[in-house]
Amino acid sequence: MKDLHLIRLRVNGREHELAVESRRTLADMLRHDLGYTGTHLGCEHGICGACTVLVDSVPARACLMFGVQADGSEVATVEGLADGEDLSDLQQSFSDRHGLQCGFCTPGFLMLAEGYLAEDRPGAADAEPTEAEIRELVAANLCRCTGYQGIVEAVLATARARRKRDSP
Amino acid sequence: MTATGVPAPGVPATGAIGLRAPRKEDPRLLRGRGRFGADFSARGQLWARVVRSPVAHGRLRAVDVSRARQAAGVAAAVTATDLPGRPGGPRIPVRLAVQDIDLSRYLQPVLASEVVRYVGEPLAVVVAGDPYLAEDAAELVDIDIEPGPAVLDARAAATPGAPELHPGGNVAAEFTLGFGDVAAAFATAARVVQVELDIGRHGAVPLEPRTLLADPDPVTGALDIFGMTKVPVFNRDLLAALLGMDETLIHVHAVDAGGGFGARGEFYPEDFLVPWLARTLRRPVKWVEDRAEHLVTVNHSRQQSHRLAAAFGPGGRLLGLRADVVHDNGAYCRTHGIIVPELTLAMLPGPYRVPAYHGRVQVVLTSKTPCGTYRAPGRFEGSAAREQLLDVAADELGIDRVELRRRNLLRPDELPCQRAMSTLGTDVVLDAGDYPALLAAAGAEASRLGYPAEVAAGRAAGRRRGLGVAAFLEKSGLGPQETADVVISRTGAVHVYSGGTSLGQGIETVLAQIAADVLGLDPAGVSVVNGDTALQPFGGGSWASRSTVVAGSAVHAAAGAVRDRAVEVAARMLEAAPADLVCAGGAVSVRGDPGSAVTLGEIAAAAGPASRWLHSGEPAGLSARRRFEVTHMTYPYGVHIAVVDVDPGTGGVQVLRYLVAYEVGRAVNPTLVEGQLRGGAAQGIGGALLEEFCYDEAGQPQSVTFMDYRIPTAAEVPPIDVLVTQDSPAPGNPLGVRGAGEGGVSAAGAAVASAVRDALGLAGSVGQLPLTAARVQELASGGGGR
């Protein structure tokens, strides 16, 4: 007998209602039940970060959360970043700076960075983010292809551009 | 020396080759719309879970799947006795056989039947309607193994009396390569220098685990396969043979792959088991491995012990080189056979003038996951040992280490240089280049970037800071052949069907640029499909830095043939002589009269089957298939320079600066070349400092998570400086390209070892990679050097 729970959540602004087994991970639920296959599984033990999504605006490892824990939450995945056919500034910046090769880790890095960029950090409005700060952020996830340089540059450039855009 | 992206004199600067074109792969991957193996599903699919040996070595008394078969949702549970043919089912053959050595006694069965030889060896497969249920049922498989002694040290395993893993003993192969009179060289030497260096066991570890979906057609028996990469046509043919099918009934589809680096896409036991189960059960079967499985099942690599001796004459001139190598191949010989140790020996003399050389290797089987290639196989290992030898020799001879290298590097007038030995079935002929010039350029670039000043400043501040230098030779463009099709459709779109495979390296973009260059188009107008066995049934795959060289050359030829055919048909439409026509911008027009143009789409329509422009007997369509053959490899070369800080207290090593200088002949897309070099360097730094598959004394793997198997993060990898030179186009292919996939990793072990040795002021070699904290502490306190 499966231990099913009826849950409701929003993914990229869209409402979903579904019955999930209590042991089903958020990542499996997103990928297999809801079809958001952009969320990738690289280790299933919380280290590589390829499955990073935003749960109520905070980066989370979707492999370490159960689907039922997202009941009532707003989940953002990589599929929600682009505006129609236009890549987001962060996505475009990854492409411009060769921040991806195989692209398997990329959704996780994008969501990690998006969470960071959208975060209302104390002092964030006053100080330019430094490369060291961004590198520390990027060190949260694993990439096997790029050597991280393009990823660091892409996140840094987006942070600077957004700050410039948002400052009066 | 030319700057990045600027073609050397003599190389025509035409159109799309050399452009930093945006990657065609990026938009779908950035949107989460890539199609990786695990993203494919088929209606009614079952999920497979492999049950693996928990014991390193032992006699398999029983594998009982009766409880598993009763479990919820289970469709099947199979063991070796259920397989067709001999016990254990088919053995996976060697894909690349070399040196005429028979390895048939050491091949891996798809399921173990009598003896288990490493932790992780497949014993049974459970298939259920849901992956969670498949894992539940796999827990119910009862395994009875009488444990035997684990054999973990390769040198010990090679000695008489060691416990035997296979009836034939533990030494799978032993062979020598070499040339010249080595005994005379050592007899007349002014000085003989010796070092030892052990390379730790590590591997490719791409971020996407392996996946496979096999979907049988219930009517025809045909199989659609999703998830095979690297050598899909070879794997299709092998699978067809093992299943007794016609190979054209198997369609391997192109998929996105989350990195390959040598390991992904070789034929593993699961590549038989999953399609066989799908055919047997007449249901689609899907399998996705988890990371713990991956780390104990996918090819390991690199673990070798090297004893090197060099004879030097007056002035530090190399007279001869001896290498004695022991290769720890793990429990079986897999698809790569013994090519890693062979490449080690063949490439060990590197870019240097070595008049006499003798290399000997023993390939030893141990109770560990079997081995295969990992990016720069044999060169990462051999270059590290050889460059440590030169560093130690420089100190003993009292010659600056860069100067010692400069004196011994082959000069341009000494190339081509044939070494009287072969590797991968081809003679070793170093083709062309200016090795001393690149060494000088790398040194100048490091100075310009402030490396020496940074070393001096660190030392003045009391830090143990070191500079490492390593020169190396690579190889690429292995043949023997590659086929490409170029098809222009009625919309004017250009389609390339290549036999390479996309593993994340950007080969779609590179091949689009090559086709676009020939056809005078924007690369955006060219679509590329790699690795689909229906669209390209003759592909050779992507390995050994071959794709840009051989697949690129095949695309170059096919695009040229299509262009010529387009001009031929357009000449009829325009009533002009072909010699007066030009193909550019998606149209063919009379030279000097752009108003006369017919578009490629119109020409494709005019080449249609019912067209009045087609002559009697001519085949319809605007397409061409061409095959490119190469007889010899091309040899790129490079220099790595590293600056590190060593903390003698903690044993920590921080890489502060890193430069890769690499001669690529011609960069089709300089951005992608730089990306290859940066990513390779990061992997090499991992292998030099962090990554190691460790085992306990019982043969239990200790590196089965990303907490224990440490892939470098952004905190360990510094920004990588690159100097890409295009001064020596490869003579063996029409593009002049040398391949760029492996130069970033090749000398990383060598450069990091050199820098740590310099920081600690060691007299001998660092002895062993990776330079873990414990290892560095030992070296810093005066122990362990060799």
C-alpha cells in the first residue's frame, strides 16, 4: 500500500495538485510527475547541486527534499527563467562567457545564482559584489567541464549589471 | 607567435572558421530543454536496478532472486543462469586491441556467475514498474559469497604466489616498446638520474550518471536506444552481434550527454543487460545509475607506478631513457584493453630528443573496479613521471630546469621525427611544430602575467611558494576514418549528420562552423546531429580528441561536395558556366551579379526527384556523404606553468596561478578551445591534489560519495590563463587542426608536482600523486620523496 499524500504547489507560477508517495523526492516529483526535466540529478546526496531549485525563493537541493515538503510552496525551476523566447540576463551571460559545456550542472548553477542575486542581503545595495564572494557562492555546486571560470564571470557580470540597473 | 584567434600566415581567414561563434547547444541547455538520457521515457516502461557484489573477491555460491520476484511491482529478476549462452552471458570484447596481445581470458561477463572480483560487479538485475519498487526488490536478493583474499597492490599481485583472481594469473599483459641502444647510452652516461612516481587511481566522473532506455518495437523486434554515447555505431554493432540481431534494427538516438571524458559510452555490462531485458520482456526498460554505483562501476583510470632512469651526456644532453611501469587495471580487461599502458610507454619520451628508449609495462589485475581511458590517458601519468625526472635531473646536473628542457626539446628542423614504435596501431611520427618556441612563449606569458614576481613576493613574505613547469606532447586525430553527410533541404537549411558524438564539448557548433565556412553561410543556418545511428550509420564516435580533426575533415569534404553539386545544378538554372558562380550567403549567383542568385532552397527543390533540372540517371537530392581517412595521428604540444602555496603544517596546497600554453594548429572556435583547456586543467588539478579512489584492506571502496571522492570546486580551481597558439597547422588534414580536448589536463599532474617540489625544496621526486594533505605533510617533514 503506497503512502500517498495529496499536495498542492506552484511551479514557475503554475498551480499543480497531485498525489505523491511520502518517500518521493522533490526532484523525482518535479522530473517524473510534473515533467520539469531541466532539474538534473548528479549525486542524489546533496553535494553536486545539479538539482538546485528555489523553494519559496531560497535555493534548495531537490534531491534532499521530499515532494510532500513542498506542499503549499512556490517552486522555481530552470524552465521558468526565460521570458518566452528570450533568455534571462543570467542565462545570456552564461552563454556569452562560456559558462557551460555539457550543460548538465547548468540548471543548478542558474538557480543557485538566481537565488543569490534575488536575495536581499544587508549592504548588497551599497557594495559591488566581489569575485571572491561570487567564487564562494559558485563553490557550492560541482561542474566537471568548465573549470568554473565562465560561471564565476557570468554570475559576477549579471550581479553588476542588475545592480547598475536597479540603482537610481 | 600569434594572438588567440588570429590565424597564422598561410591559413586562409575565411568565413566561419576561427569565429567565436555562440554555441548552438547553449539555448536549449540554458532553458532546461536539453534531452539527457534520463529525460527520455517510453509508454509502459519498466525500471531496472542492478544488484552488485558487496565483496571484493570470492566464490559466488548463490544468488537467490525468489524473494525479489515476489515483491510488489516486480516484472522480472534475473541472474547469470538466466542469460543466453555460456554461464555469465557474453563477455564484453576489447574495442581497441593493440600489441597482438590476447586478453580473452580476462574479459568481463555481463553478470558474474562463479567468482566475484570487485565490489560493484553486477550479479543480478531486478525490473519493476517504478524505480523505487525496483530498489526495494533489489534489497531482497539474497547473495551468498565465500570471501577470498582481496588483491589490492599491483606489484604484490604480480609476484609469484599472490592470490590469483583469474585462472591465468594476475598479469594480463607484459610488453616493451622502445628504440635505439639503451645499454650503450647508459654505459657512456656522464650522469644517470632516477625517480619513482606513483599516480593515484582516479577517473572521469562526469556529472551525469549513466542512463539507458531500450524500447522494443513489438512488431518488428527493432530496438530504439537512448543513452549510448561516444561510440554509438560500434556499440550498436556489438549489441546486435550479442543479441543476434541485424544491426540496422537497432537505432541509437542522439542524446545530450553530461560529460564523457573517456568513460561514458564505452560498452558496459548494463549496455547488454538493459536492451536484452527489453527484448526478453517485450517492454521498454529504463535504467539510471546512482552516484554510488557510478563510482564503483564506471571505468577507473590512471593508477600506475613509474620507475624512470635517464642517461645524460655532457651539457645535460639526454642520451637514453628507461621506464618501468606497473599498471593497476582492476579486476578485468574492458573495452580499452591495454591501450592506457601502451599509450603511456609510447608517449613517455614526449617532445624531447631521446636517442634511445626502453619502456616496459606490466598490466596487473587487482580486486578493484576495472579501468579504461580518462582524458589524456597515459599522458597525464607519463608526463608527470618524466617531468619529475627532468626537475630532479636539473638539480643534480646544476642546470636551470627550463634550460635543461630547452636543450633537449626537439627543434623544428628535427621534425617530422619518427620513433620506431607504434601506438593504437599507428607509427609514432611527430609531425611538425616548434617546441622550444612554445616553451619560450609560455615563459614570457607567465612573466607578463606576473608569476615569477608573485613567487618572489610570497617567499619574501615567508610563504612556501613554488613554481612548476612542465612541457608535454599530446596526440589526437586518431583515424582510421570518419564519415559525414551534409544535406540541404528545400527551406535552404543545411543539415550535418556526423559520426562524432556530443559529450558537452561543443562539437555541434564546431562542425556547423566548418560546414558554414565551406558553404559561405552563417553557422546559425547549419544544424548538426551527432551520434544518431540511423542518420549516420558509419560514425566512429568522439574520443581521443578526434572529432574536430577527423569528423571536422569529413564534414569539410561533404560540405565541399554539396557546394559543388549546388553550383552544378545552379549553373543549369542560371544558364551560366559553373566556373562563373559563387556560393555565399545561402545562394549561388553569377560572380559580380548578385541579382542573378538562386537560393540553396531553390537549388534543393531543383534537385528534387521530379525536377526538370535533373539529368536522366542523376540521383535526386542535394546531399553528399564523404569519408575522411587518416593514416597518422597529429601531435599537439604544450607547456603548463603553475604557482602554488604549500602549508607545511596542514599539508594544504593552494593553486594560485595556472597557465596552459597549447599549440592547436588552428582553432575553429577559440572560445571553445579555451574552454577545453580550462576545464581540462581543473580536472588535472583534481587528479594532482584531491581525487582518488581509495580502498580498505578488504577491498571495500572508500570513495563512493562526492564527500569522499573530491571533485575540485571553484574554491580549489584558480582562474586558468591560456595561451592558444596557431603557429603550426597540422599537415595531415585539410583544416590544419590538431585537436584540443586533452592539452588542459595532460601536464597538470606534472606542473602541480613540479610546483610543490619547488615550494618544499625537495631533492627527489614528490613520489606520489595526488598530493593529499597527509602526503604533503610527510614530504614537508622530510619523508617520502623518491
